[in-house]
Amino acid sequence: MGACLGACSLLSCASCLCGSAPCILCTCCPSSRNSTVSRLVFTCFLFLGMLVSIIMLSPGVESQLYKLPWVCEVESPTPGILQGHIDCGSLLGFRAVYRMCFATAAFFFLFALLMICVRSSRDPRAAIQNGFWFFKFLILVGITVGAFYIPDGSFSNIWFYFGVVGSFLFILIQLLLLIDFAHSWNQVWLGKAEEHDSRAWYAGLFFFTLVFYTLSVTAVVLLFVYYTQPSACYEGKVFVSLNLVFCVCVSIVAVLPKVQEAQPNSGLLQASVVTLYTMFVTWTALSNVPDQKCNPHLLTYLSNETIVAGPEGYETQWWDAPSIVGLIIFILCTLFISVRSSDHRQVNSLMQTEECSTVLEATQQQQQQQGVPCEGRVFDNEQDGVTYSYSFFHFCLVLASLHIMMTLTNWYRPGDMHKMISTWTAVWVKICASWAGLFLYLWTLVAPVLLPNRDFS
């Protein structure tokens, strides 16, 4: 009897895996939106790929990767540096990460194409978006297995440039998400202050704004101390100085009377978050500078057993502080993409999401009041219209896959097999992304002022 009950339980779980999001989490979560649960499950697929990529970088895995067809096939062009002396295990780990992230990016790109122009859950394709999770997992596994048998050739070199573009765009998306978070935070606390007629909420906003600006100024000082030299590192000095000036400018614009009149909720809290994130991106950019005088993350190795790749005699410390902090921010921002429900009009326009409308809220309440209890249920809140663009959400996960690929490999370029350091490409991509992010934030501030007759909703 116990075996029969166990078999029935397994069949029930299997049916949920083949069914929809309301079924897969019906007994595991409190009452939740169908749109949120589906995004969370897709995000779990992304995190699963990231976890496998991290495992590929572990020391004991490369011994199994030698059996694959793309093992250290490049001949050594540099006299004095033999192929046998190169850390082939590290190369295999990086190239394995490229293939794993290629599989996740291809998986999400497939769904991005499939979900174009889905307007509501009544569309037959919405059932694919919100269900059939077991088959989706099988598709992801199949793409992953196939990716590991792609001959190396020019694959890694070409995919590196896809990673550069994707990471650039995802850095911008992270900034937009932080702006959205700061805006929502500011709006909620201002509402609490007016509701309770208490100055404590204003004091809290002032405190966190001061903390963020203090951290930003501290970051600028540390960048000048550790990443520049009095008679060298001119690029780093220019990058830090320019970003500091740009952040001061956007902070001033955020509190201008005309901007405040057009956007009463804009203020220094959002500007302080943007400033701190810009300093973080500047930090990660300078940590990729391929010059040991200007980059303390480059380690020198001189031993009789290993001939160090690269004419300068140094290589990159892959799990450094910027990479770890960047990985944490990546996880938080990706989770925020899954659960966000913004009321910031400019951010919604850029992120292809919709505001929490009263129509959708009424639909949710109506479904909750139906005969089936709502406790532990996931209800469909998209019958009258989707709350986010399915296609754009998957495109964001494509960019996230590319960004995590570049982060885990520390922007290693596959073509530079005998020079295991980051390149100036990584530096310029991150610096340009910080400038583009500042411009986007500035545009969200001044657009309603410059174009008063245009509806940004």
C-alpha cells in the first residue's frame, strides 16, 4: 500500500512538471501571480546554468574535460612558451563556461522568438510560457550536451564578441533595475511619512542617501590610491575623474526645480544609488586593466614548474573581489527582474513592462474570490493582458547568460591562449556602459521637462 501511495505521489509530481506554473508550485508557495512564478522558474534555469559553469571552473573537473574535442588545440605561436607549460586545465574551464552559457543563451533566445507578440494568457503560446517545465528542462539539457561537442575552431572567438555586447547591455539593464528599486523605495517611504506624519521616514531616506554618497566618495579615493600611480595609469585617472564629474552633474540635475516639478518623486536617493553603481562599474573596469602597475589584481608567478603565459610574466586572479561583488549584484538584479512590478513610467517603457493597473488587480481579486481556495495557489493574472513582455524577459535572460559568462571568465579572450589576462576591451566596454547608464538616467530625469507634450507612459 505504501508503495502504491508513493507511486501515485510521484505521478502527481510528474503531471505538475508537465503542466503549468499554478500546478508546479500549488502546494509550495502562498497565493502568487502566475506571471511571477513563471519568471522565477525560468530564473532558476538560469541559476542552474550558472551553477554548472562555476562547477566547470573547479580544479577537479578539468580532468574529465580532456576527453572533449576542443582540448588545447591551438598551437603555440610564441617561442619560449611551450603548450605543455600552459595551464590547460584553466583554459578548459573557461571554454566549458563558454559552452554552458551558450546553451542557456540559446535556450532563452529560442523562447524570446517563440513568445513575440503574446498579448494575454489566452494566447496558446502562453501555455508554453507558463507550463511544460519538464520538457523545457529536457530541451535545455539537450542543447547543453550538444554545445559541449561543438568543435572549437572559431567558435570561442566569435562567441567572445557576443559576450562583450551582451554584457554591455546587461550592465545597462542592471542600472535601470537599480533606478527602479530606488524610485520605488523613495516613493514608499515618502508615502509612509505623509501617512503617519512622521519625520523618521525622511530621516531614513537622508541617512541612506548620505551612506551611499559616502561609500561613493570612499570608492573614488580607494580607486585613486590602489589603481593609479603618480607618474602612470593616466587612463585610470581619466576614467575615475570623468565618472565622478558625471555623477555630480546628474545629482545636481535630479534636484533642479523644473525636474522636481515634473517628477516629484525624483531625488538624491536615486542619484546616490546611480553614483554608487557607477563607481562599482568603474572599479570592475579598472580591475581588468592589463597593466600590473595599475591593477593590484594581477599576480606574478615565477616558478620552475610552470612557465607563466604572457610576456609580462603575470596572470589574472580570477576570483577577485570585483568578480564576487559583481556576481552578487547579478543574482539580486536577476531575481528583481523576476518579481518586479514597477510604477515608474520611464523604466516601464524601457523595460517593456506594464504598471500594476486596477484592471489586473480586479482580475486577481475576482479569481481569488472564486470557489477554489487561494491559499497555496498560483492564479492567472494575465487573462486580460500580460504584465510583462514575454519576449523581452527572455531577451534579458539571454543578456544575463552572456554577462555571467564574461564575469566568470573575467573577460578572458579565447584567442589569447598564451596571455591569461584581461584585455582593454573589457575596460572600455565597462566604462562605456557606465557612461551610457548615466546618460539613460539623465534622460529619465529631463525627458518630461524637454518634451512636456509627450506621454511617457
